[in-house]
Amino acid sequence: MNNLLEKDVEREGKLINELYTEISSIILKNKEKMTYQINDTLVNTYFLIGKIIVENEQNGNIRAIYGKELLKKLSKKLTEKFGSGFSISGLYNMRLFYSKYKNFQPLARNLSWSHYCYLIYIEDDDERAFYEKECINSKCSKRKMEYALGGLSNNVFASTYTFYIPNKEQLINEIEKALKENDNFESKSN
């Protein structure tokens, strides 16, 4: 009888561990999906808010003279209804975000709003695109990106790449060197 009870307890323990592992996997997988979906929604929402502000400026509805005052009042109303995230500087960032990305949708799934708030201050489109791709490829956080960019004054990412085009002689030497290394590797493995 004790043997049967021990086997039941053992089976129950295995079942609980299997269920725990399977359920944990689902939770973690969907938690990551939710993070991307929330981020995607947030970035797209801010893009559309920026679009509305820019289009109203271009239509003459918002004039430079009272534009700041208008953004201040708009910020107050939005904050009262929706909470934080709609400060004057936040609305300005949304406006700038749309201005920088109006010709192509942002890569929202890969970068957070915090990333974009930093990237929108890079004036050169090619440079900004370079840093975007670097952040995506290296999956770096906003903090790591800020550190790597050195406050936009020290382009660490760009400085790690050197454009190199060998002349014909250098190219032949590099190919011969690679072939020799390959031959040495093959002879060692045989």
C-alpha cells in the first residue's frame, strides 16, 4: 500500500512540474507579445498625435506665435483626461517624431517610445537610420543607446565601423592568406 501511495505522489509531482513548465512557457511567451503590442500601440498613437499637430500647423490652424500656448492648453486637457504622458515636451516630441518619420512608418516593434524620443533629435536621416538599425540589431536598451551615443556628441556606434576598400594587391593578399589558413585548418583536422 505504501508503494502505491509513493508512486501516486511521484506521478502527481511529475504532472505538477510538467503543467508548471508548460504554463510558465505560455505566460512568458505571451508576456513578451503583450509588451510588443503595447509598445506598438503606444508608438503608433504618439505618431498619430504628432501627425494631427503637424497637419494643423501646416494648415495654418496653429501659428507659431500662440503655438506654445495652444500646446500648453492641449497638454493640460489631455493630462486631465488621460493622465501623464501628455506634457508640453511630450507633445513636442510627438510632433517632432511625426516630422522625422512622416515619410516612413517607424520600426515600432523593435524600439520603444523612449528610444524614439532620443533618436528624433538626430538631425541627419542617414545617421538616425544607422543608429536605429544598430539598436535593433544589438537589442540595446534606451540607456545603453544613450551611453553608446555619448549624449549625441560621441558617435561610438559609427566610430566602430571603418569603411575599407582594398586595392587589387591587398585583395589578392587577403584571399591568399584566407586560403592558406583554410588549408592549415583542413590539414590539422585530418
